[in-house]
Amino acid sequence: MKGEGVGEVVVGKPAEAGSAWEYASDVEVGFVSVDGVGQLGSLARYWDEPFEHAAPVRKVIAFKGQKNFSGDYWAATSRDQVGYESWVERDAAMALDFDPAVVALASQPFCLAWADDGRDREHTPDYFARLSDGTGVVVDVRPENLVDDEAAEVFAFTARVCAMVGWQFRLVGDLDQPFRANLRWLARYRHPRCNRVSVAELLREVFVEPQLLFAGADQVGDRIAVLPVLYHLLWRHELTADLVSGPLGGGTVVRRAARGRS
């Protein structure tokens, strides 16, 4: 997930000692494989499964009168629906989708089960993402003020387990403003249908040198027709702008990025 405007803790590096795998062997992972078959076994055995393509291990529940807002977010990265159980989770999924290092992601990817002083415990992380370098990333979403002692223990355990098998672990809370508002705006234009090739080519040429957003759009053609393409290129990181310091608008400086999402 991008470091811009995102509050998160990142933990994870490949395990080097054999004892790490013994530790992971004591943790079971339950998941639904890409062919739709339920699996349960040692994490040391299944750690290299493509969890970024796994079906959710449990359904997102929606009912009348519930306090949180749940639903599905269409991820441009994986071109599939990703579930969320709150707006904070939706924003986290959106930020993963926006991150150019992320190539695929899935919600509720698996359930971890382990014994803790004779007590059986389990935990289902919110998301699993795969980075372009092959690294797996486990993401839990919880605002800092809602992380009680028990949740902190679970997250700390999950972080240790992730480190054992070479995954990153991220505990993500609310996105900072104005990055959150800017991200939500750009996400409206994430779909490939916003990519009009001829207009996109002209925008790349115009923004070789930094330009104000509206001024650059006006050089290409009718602003109303050009802006959806411009926002799509910002989403894809082919164009770049400061999304952290203030709201995205006509006076925002935009330039062509050195390299966008492939």
C-alpha cells in the first residue's frame, strides 16, 4: 500500500531458520482454493498458495439496521469483486488497488487457527495482496482506537506468523485526509473504459512538462471529455500529482510519471 497518507505497520521478511518452519507448522490455515475446493492444513505446507486468487472463507454479511457499511468493491487490479465490512475496509482495499506494486488482491483469503495456552484461537485477515516482486502481503484493517488488548495480541501473532513464511503484515487504520478524499475521487475513474487511447496519448505529451490540471486538459480538448481520461491516468500512475497536501483540483500541478502501472 502506498506510504502516502496511509497509516500502517509493515512487518515481514523471509524466515531464515528451520525453527521458523516448525513454528509455522503449528498454525493451521483454512482456505478455498482457486478451483473452489476447501483446504485445511499446516501453514508451512500451504504458505505458497495463490491466496490473492482465493475465494473468501466467509461471506460478508449485510442486514437491515447494521451500524457498519458492507459491500463489494470492484478492484481494477484483479478485475474482480473484493468484499469489505466497513468504509475503512473499503478505503484499505481501494488503497491496495491504487498501489502500483500490487498485482492482485482478495478479501477474507484464509483463516488461521492455533492453540494459545490450551485455548483454541482463530483469525481471518481482511485482505491478501500479491506484489509484483512475488511478495505476499497480509492486511488487517482496524482503526487504532478500536484495537483492544485481545485484538493487539491477535495482530501481533499474525505478524509473527507472516514473518515466518516471508510475508509482509500490515495493520491499517483510517487513511489520512486529504489523501482519502483524493483516492475516492480517482477511484471513480479506475475502470479501463475511461482510457480513451487517443486522448491519453495527447495527455502524456502535454504533461511532459508540469502543468496545472485544468490548463493541461484544456490543451487536449473539451475539458468534460478529457478529464475522465486524465483522472484514469492519475489512477494508473502514468500521470502524477500531490495527493497528500491538499484536495485534487484544477490548480493541482500534474506531470507525466517516469513509469506508470504496466
